Amino acid sequence: MKEAPGTRDYDWWLLAILATICALGVIEIYSATHGSSLAGMHMKQIRWLAIGFVAMFALSRLDYHLILDQAPILYLLGVIALVAVLLVGHTRFGAKRWIPVLGEFLQVSELVKLIIIIVLARFFAEVRSDQLSLRDLIKAGLLVGLPLALILKQPDLGTALVLVPLLVVGAYLGGLQWQHAAIFSLAGILLIGSVFYPPVSRHILKPYQRERITSFLHPEEDAKGSGYQLLQSEIAVGSGGFWGKGFGKGSQNQLGYIPVRYSDFIMSAWAEEQGFKGVLLALGLYMALLLRLVQNAQRAKDRAGMFLVMGVAAALGFHVLVNVAMVIGYMPVTGIPLPLMSYGGSATLFVFLAIGLVMNVRIRRFVN
């Protein structure tokens, strides 16, 4: 029997990639805010990064099997917390998503994503068959459906959407049958199509959400309204060219034309100042991060560990895909941040806790 895992068992390449992405984020947050009323925001982000690193290492030391054993309790606490947000949560920008914790506002849905990763990992790991039955899929769908509905109620379409790839990837790895995949794919297409059908969408989405989804097709038709964010983002990305305008020299960024340039649209600001080469660097780092996650999943000692790591990979991969597609106009504006580059305490904490689970699985791959 091997001794308790030590620091040498951590994936230090993964941590190096993580730290580099964090550094790029802090640099761009500083560039986007230093000459405005938001100056100093990069220092707040550094504080959240420090808290995140501590939380990551702390979580990595607790055996993930013990965490999986508490999945039902964690799920119940997550649902209760989401209900509490709807009842007594703090409202900002027209959405009720936050609760005050120790002088900060915590976005509960970010931590619920981590809980869903844990719950689905346990669920799919306990399926004793190479193929999932329809009953298994319905049970998994209900597990995800309840928190998803509560998050949509806040409303927070972006975070709610992140739960979907967690379910899809888990089901695929758990043994999804092609017949069931075809049925659910068709249902998904019909559901997405219904969003664009006014009589249905007005009962599902808020007016501003419907505008975000439809305006990305023709943003120029309302350049000063619903299409403003997307058009300014595209201008910033295009004006950066290959080499970029240089640190602190992006006109769209420095003059504040890029919306939420320190968070949701930080890639737009980065592209304007660092150009296509900078975008390639950032995307290369994210690709390396995802490949390291998949490698760690392959080396997990059991199915539960594999599902945990692949759940983390699904969440982060979806974040990167949607955010980058959003800033260049290939997807609607959904408010999904870019992991570790975008400013945000709750989102940053989620990523570090998720990586903590990955490290947890990795350092126990040889432990009996």
C-alpha cells in the first residue's frame, strides 16, 4: 500500500497552465480598468485568485470518495441555497443571483455547478451496466432539471446552460444508446427552436434575454440597443489585427466602448490590444488545460474519478467555447465568463474548486 499522496503527485504542468491564464487575466483586467472608476479591480481579482489556490489545495487533500459519499446532502444544500437566493437574494442588473457572505456577494449557482459535477459523477459511476437505460437518463435529467429550473428563475440563462454539457458528457461516457441520443437531440432542437418562436419564448425568457438571442443574427438593426454589445465587441476584435495595438492602447477598450470589458467581454479587450497572436496564445493555453484534464481522467483509478474530471473538463470547455463564440458574434450574448481571465469572485472560486477535484483524483490514482 502506498503512503499518503504528497505534493510530487500533483499535476504541476496543469497548475503552471492555470497560473499563466490567471496572469493574463490580471494583466488585461488592469489594462481595461486602470484609467476608470473601476481602477483597482485587478487587485480584487488577485485576492480571489489567492483564495482560490488555497481552496483548491484544501479540497485536493480530502479524499474524493468521501466527497462523493456526501453527494445527496450536497445536492439538497444546493437546492435549498438556490431557493434562498430567489427568496432573499441580492438583486443586481435586474437579476437575483447573489447572497451576502462575509461582506462579499456570492453567486450560489456557480457553486451549484460543482455540486452537479459531483452528483452526476456518483450517479453515473453507480450504474452497473455498459449502457444507460431510459430510466437512468430520466433520473439524471431530473437531477439536473431541478437546479437548472431554479437558476433560470433568477434569471441566469448562461449558468443554467452550463449544466447541460455536464449531463451530456456524463451520459455519453456512461453508455448513452444511439436511439436515446437521437430522441433527446430532436427534443433539444425543438426546445431551442421554440425559443425563437415568440408565442412560446415570451413565457420562457425575459424580454432582454429574447433580444440577446435574436439580435446576434442582425445586430446592426439595433446598433444602439440590443446589438450594441456585439457590434462593439466585433469592432474591438477586428481592429486588433494580427499584432494588436499594444498593452493599454486599445481604443475600444480604453474608451469604454467594449461592454463589461473586464469580465464577459475580456477576450474582446485582449484581442484588440494583443491581436490574433494573443488570442492564439490564450486559446492554446485553454486547449492545453483541457488536454491535461482529459489525460488526468484517463489515469483515474476508478469510474467515479473519471466522471469527476470529465465533468470539470465539460464545464470549462463549454465556458471557453461559448464565451469566445459570443465575442465574435457566433453565439448570443449569454453572460458566460471566460474561466480565470474574466473578473469574478464566485466564478474564479468555482474553477479552483473544480481543479481541486481534479488534483484530488490525480494524487490518489495509485492509492489502494
